[in-house]
Amino acid sequence: MLDEPLLSLASVDKYFRIGSRRLHAVRNVSFTLSRGQTLGVVGESGSGKSTLGRCAIGLLTPESGRIQFDGVDIHQLTKRALRQKRKDMQIIFQDPIAALNLRTTVGQNIEDPLIVHRLGNRSERSRRVFELLDSVGLDRAHAEAFPYELSGGQQQRVMIARALSVRPKLVVCDEVLSALDMSVQAQIMLLLQDLQKEHHLSYVFISHSLSAVGYLSDFIAVMYLGQVVEYGPTETLLDRPRHPYTVTLFQSVLEIPDSKAHRSTLETLKGEIPSPLQLRVGCAFSSRCPWAQEICRLQPPAMTELGEGHQVACHFTE
């Protein structure tokens, strides 16, 4: 059904074992993503953004919760069925040099997913490679180059072409802008936007860049210590953030003031930074929150619906 969400996560938890202890990377995360839309995921380093993205497409298996993609629970599939489903779920990793095969040409890197999924014969795959190079703004001559011979922006375009090679429905973009300068970032954002319109793609866009997330996303999920603390439509969340962490995160964006009168002091969070290896009983943000009261240290806040899809996990949002 067209109105059914493409991706749906319900109460997803993921942890990693560090010796005898558990590192809780994703905790009780739920959201839905419609076809052709973009969910931006923001939060400081270590908040669980990349782990969430990998869980969403089945690269990591959660300890609990349910992940449905295109109407199917992906963790109920057999290995063979999941392999077939993977062509509909692709990921663009943060570091192209680490993700691409440096011993093979750009053309071979883009062609590899087609070979894995047994799509087309040799001549059809070659045509597809050239089509993809054209679509991401690279010359066809780049097919014979090796990844290390390209610039950072060109390498990221190769990653995008490879992800699109099997005509996916969903692409997870994991910090795809972080290693690029501002002008190249703008080019990649415009490219992602154009490709989304052309192919009706859905994105999970993970980034530290709040401006990029605001530009590309239909909805934003704000993560802190593995949890989504605020979620909502982009315009609503940017204009009226309700969680204290979201407010602080957005205030951390440096802007050039119009005059001395418009200068503002950058407020930093005070208090102890909690460890994902030793979770608190109450709100995870309570040790750094300027609003915190006794209830915050004793009872975890539930996700509250504020209207129009805007949700926040805080005892004091009213």
C-alpha cells in the first residue's frame, strides 16, 4: 500500500558487550519514515546515530524491538530473503576510502552490487555504470580511475552512485558531508535532493550539520545517549524546540552577528557527562540539564505527543 510507511522502528534496543558490561548504543527508539521522505538524525558524537542507521537496514541485529521495511519484519526473514531485500536498502558510509575497494577501478566498485545481486549481463552492467556516473555528475572516464585518484567530493559521488546502482527504495546517509569542504557539501546536498526527486528515494540522513539536516529533512530525530529525546516535522522542531538538549544543540551553531549588539555568548552544558556503560535510573540528560528537578533523577520521562507529529521526552515541556 502506498500510504504504508516504508520504514518503521518500534522500541528498538541495541547494546555491545565491553568485557562483562553492556554499552547501550540505542535504547527504545521508535519512528516511521514514509516513501519519498527524509528523516534527519542529529546528536553529538556517541549518541547512537550510526548504530541506529545500521540497525534500520539490518546490518546490525537489535536485542529487542521490531524493524519493518516495506511491510516486512526484516529480522524475521531468512538469510536468503534478507539478502534479496538488501538491494532495496543501501547505505553511504562516512569514509569513502574505507568503504571502497582501492584495488579496483571506480567502474568496478559501482558494478559490484549489480554482480552480487545478479542484475544484468556484462554489457547491461556497463551501461548502468555509465548512467550512474552521469547522474552523479562524474565523467565516464572516471570509470577507469582508482578511488584514491579522486578528490573527496568525487569519492563521495562514487559512493552515491554505488548505493543507487541496484535502484534502492531507502538510502542511509551516514555523515556523508563530514569530510568535505563547504562548497562540496552544498553540491552533494543538491545532488541528493535531485536524486531523491528523480527516483522517489527515502533517506535516513545522519549528520552533525544542523543546517544540512534542516535543508534536506522532512522530519528530525534528536538523539542523546542512545535515545530519541525529540522528534517532529523539521520546521516545527527548528522553530520551537521543546527538549532542553535540543535547545542547547541548536544554540551551539555559530552564526556571524549583524552587529556587536547582536553578539551572544555561547552557553555550554555544565554537569557530568553520563556513560552509556552506566545508565541512570531517571532521565539520561538530568546531570547536564538546566531544568532538572528531583523527578528527573528518579523517573525516566515518557515520549509525549505535542501535536502534529511533534514528540518530546521531558517532564517539563508544558
